[in-house]
Amino acid sequence: MRPRRMRLSVTAQGLVLLAPALLVYCGFAVYPMLDVALMSVMKWNGLTPTWRFVGPQNYVQAATIDPVFWVAFGNTLIWTAMSVVVPPLIGFALALGLNQNLPGRGPLRALFYLPVIIAPIAVATIWRWMYDPFFGLFNAALTAAGLSGLIQDWLGDRAVALYAMFIAYVWETVGFSMVLFLAGLQGVSRTLIEAARIDGAGRFATFRYVTLPALRPSITIVLILSIINSLKAFDIVYGMTQGGPAQSTQMLAMWAFTQAMQLGDFGRGAAVSMVLLVVTIAIVIPYLRWMLRRDATA
Amino acid sequence: MQYFRSGALAGLALGVAVAAAPAGARAQEITLWTLNFANDSANQAFRSIIDQFQAANPGVTVKVENRGVDEHKSALRVAAGSDQAPDIFFSWAGLGLGGEYIKSGLAAPMDKYYAEYKWDDEFLPAALSFSRQYPGGRFGVPYTFHGEAVYYNKALFAKAGITSEPKTYAELLAAADRLAAAHIPAFTFGGTVNWHVMRLMDEILETECGAATHDALTNMKVSWATEPCATKSFEEFHKWTSKYFLKPFMGIDQSQSFNLFLAGRAAMMVEGDWLVGQLKGAGRLADYALFPFPTGTQRLYGFAEYDYISSKSKHPDIAAKFLDYLGSTPVQQAHLGDFGSISVNRFVKYTSSEPMDLAWQRIFAEYRSTFVNGDQAFPLAVTTEYFRVINQVASDRLAPKDAAAELQKFISSAK
């Protein structure tokens, strides 16, 4: 007699397969998030065994007496706005170029993607040296070109430090957008493009009415990932300026870390983290819903 | 089956024995958490000290874990909340960085060991003074003691026509003017590491306010906003950053600043006694000399580093024995120069004939009291604001006359 096989419904099978990952996710993502939310209304220096409930005090103090919080908040928004526009645009242009039948297309793709696989802290170190005001590449090149009037203290002048750091970030991340757009471009139907051409559409019209709509899922993914990555920008700041000069390049993620791990104010650090979480949700969720609704009606 | 049972029992017995062996060894094992050493000679010295201690104390193992500064602080925070704390941990002395661990109960009082090993007779009094700063007993034992002074490029001083080392603040300013007239920046600092430029501000505060008021300001016992010398100090500080610094400086760190100093791009640097080793390593010892910043208070600018016994240590007696060995005269004499120019042990004999080593010995002998770096005097949050205000003034973003009030605003709201 053959043993009876235990039959599971499709839903049950799905749940069984999901359960291990869900458990791990709850243990290592959901629980810490809830813990941080709880910590944000507590006073804790990371050393004593007990937390003290202080209500919204950490949020109020961050917003009212912390002279760096709003600088970090503003910088995070500026950084995010730039990150949503610049790397995706350059990545898109590169993807369009590298989607053509160019000689050396493969090595070029690898070359542009290379910075993505370099450790962010190494990227920061490379660029910090290039920005060295005395011996760095940029000032040396400007001096050699007779443009010594343009040399800067790239990471020391608060008017330019944030943007100098952003250029390094663009170099680091543009390959990521490029690869996603390339994948999207390869999914665009050649038949549709050829049909558009036969119907008399020019290059721009084909791009505007065939390629671009077909790329909408890729664009959504790139923009959402760009927003999320830019909001949590940490390593590039840590490696290049540590938030200086005079906290002028400070960001929320870095400031949360500084408050908790360097100043020992875990409650304040958690409050800043929660603000960052709310900002992220406030930006990402409406955008995602809008894109999904648009895709559904398209 | 009988064979199986016998085999299983034998295996079990062997397993128990194997499991018990490390447990026995662990009973005599102490752990020490410290920072990564800056040079290989310190690594080798520490290894050799531990080997000798272990040889002299059979059955005792000293396990060292080295970390970077931030990782070390994080590890101690984690340790404070668990039962995995080390037996001994490194931290700076003073109310700021070291005091945090004492306040939280991670450090154990060491009065008993001070009496048992007579450390008050063994260590330099100035280095020991920090152990008495905390309520509830004596905490920590000196590991290193550092002084900071002004190093200068002898050739650049000569080029500017400066014939003697400044003995007063007015003479230092006059020297800076002579250097400026010769188109030589007086000082080089690295602005990205906040604590580097801070050194000049600390020295100016000591100069302008005097010892008692400076201490009252850093202990936050008087208001920065109403103390005229605090504002005057920021004004003096701004004078230096705007007129006498090698620029740009906010975008470079301390090591880049040192390279510029070596390249002769600026005449002076405020650095600790450890710079002697760095100049020696660069083969440039003969080109430089040093003098204490002329604050006029007869207090040496410097700080101590301590080793603390953890309140969670299961072997505090062995830990104390190791610390006594580490600070003992023969060990300190044998490893003189490996951890700093000056030993914390008062009986160590200095035999170096290097002028800069001799200069440091004179300074340590001459100065009876010290004032610590701002980042070791303030609580951490105030230190961060102190850095920010200093950098704002240095980068012309905050008027010097408003700086003291800006700092006080934060201190008042943080209290």
C-alpha cells in the first residue's frame, strides 16, 4: 500500500514557502523597526540597562534645540531631489548609447558599471584624494589649465562641499541606473518600433510614443530605488566629510548614527531615524501609488 | 551492542574532558579591549608584554581585541548592556569620554588595587590626577600620558627672522606677523577632523581666560555668553584662522596637514609628543623643534589614556595584576617610546639625547598641572556643538562676537 501523500492547498504551499523568510524578516527587520520606534520616546545612553520614557521629548528637542537637525533635513531633501534627477538621466543617456551596436559595447558597459561594485567607503576615499585642495587631481588640473582662479576647497567650503560630494555619488551610482534602463530597453519590442517606423514615425516620435512607454516599469523602479538610496545616504558622507565642515553636509541618516553611536543619545538617534522613515514613506508611497494607478489605466 | 555502549561512554567521557579543558583555561583568561595601535612597534611591544606576563603567571591567558575608535566605543556600549564585557578596557581619562563609562557603572572602582600595588607611588602624579575626578572612588589606571605643544620648522623661522622661541602669547603673535610678512603661513591644521583646529581654540581659551575661568567654562559652571574672555577667545581664534592659517584647511584632515608641514608649507603645528616618532619616521627630526604654547598659566595642554577594570570582570584581581605589570618600571623602561615619548611610570630613566625628546622631558618635568582637550572636558553632545561653533567661526559663517552665546544657547538647552 502506497503511503498517502499529504496534499496542501496552493495557499498553504505558498505560506509554507514564505514562512522561513517571513520569520527572518520579522526578527531582523520588523522587530528592530518597532524597537527603534519605541526607543524614540525613551531616554537611553546605550550604557545603562534601563530606558526612561520621555514621550515626544526627543522629537521636540531635535526640532527645536538641535542646531544640526534642520540642516540635515534640508540636505537630505536637496540630495534626494538631485539623486532622483541626475543619476537616472545620465544612466538613461548611457543606456540609450550602449544599447546601440557600438564597437566595444560590452567593455564600455562594464566600465560604466564598475563604480557600483566598488565599496562605497573606497569610493569616498578615492574622491577625497581627488578633491585634496593641495595635491588633488581637480585643483592640479585647473592649475595646469591656467584656471587657478577656479580652484576650490572642494570638501572644506560649505557652499560647494555638498555638491562636490554629490558628484562622487553620481559617479558611484550612475551605473546602477544604466543597467536597469539597459534591461528595460532590451525588453522593448522591435516589432513595435519597426511598425512605428513603417507608419512614418521619426526617431523622436518612436522614442516618445514607443520606447518611453515601454520603459515605464524600469523608470518606476529606478526612481523609487534612487529615492530610497538617496534618503539613506550615509557611507559617502561618513567617508568624505563626516558631515563637515561645521555640519554643513550632514544628512538625516548620518545624524541619526552620530546621535546614537557617537554621542550616546539613542533616543534622539531613534527619533531622527523615525523622521527619516516617515519622510521616506511620505515620498515613496504616494509616488508608487500614482505610478501603479497610471500603469493600470494605460 | 556492548561494544557500542562502551564506545559511546568512552566518547562521551572524552567529549566531557575536551569540553571541560577550555572551560578550565577560560577560568584564567582575561580579555582586554583596546584601540588599534598606530604603529607596529606598539603592536610588537604589547605582544611581548603579554607573553612575558603569561610566562610569569602560568595558566593565565590575556586575550587582546583591537578596534578602531568608533567600533571600540560601540563595542563598549553593547558590552555595557550584556554580560560579555571585557575584563579591562581602554578609554581616555577625564569626565567626557572616560567618565561616561564610569557614570554608567561599566568601570569598577579600583581603590583596593591602588592601595595593594601602591600605584600612587609608581605613576606620574599629573597622569594619576584623572583617576580622582569621579565620585565613588578611584577609576582606571594610566596607560599613556600625552602633552601637546607647538612644533615649528626651524628653517622657516630663520627665514622670517625669528631668532628665539616665543615665550608669551604676544611674542607668538609677533612671530606670526613676521612669518606673514615673509609670506609663510604660521599654522597648518586639518579642518575635517574637528579636534585638530579645536586645539588652537583650547590653547587660546587657556591664554585669555586663565586656568580657573577656563575650567569653569569647560565644566559649564559659568556662562559662556556672559564671560568676556570666552568671546575674546573666539575673536582671537578668528584672527588666527583668517590671517595666519595655511589655506584652505577645512577640507583636509590632520594627516594631510602633517604632510604639508613636512613639505614646508607652514611654519607651525600644534601636536602631541607622538609627533616626535612621526618626524623620526620621516627622517626629519633635525629640521624641527618645539615649545609649549605660551598660555601663561603654567599648565600643560595634554591628556591621559587609561585602562579600566570592568565592573563585569570575573577576574578583577588578575586584571589588576596585569595592569600593575604593564605599568611597572622594568616593563615601561624596556618599552620606552613604543606607546609615547613619556612613560606614565615616574621611575623610568630617559637616555635619549635627541633634542626633541629632551625638550619633552623638560616640559613634563616643568609643568605640574594640565588642562585637557575640549573634547575630553565636555560631555559628548556639547563637544559636537563646540566643534560646530569653532568651525563656523573658522569658515566665517558665524561672527566671533556671537560664538560664545551660540555655544551657551546649546549648553543651556541641553542641561
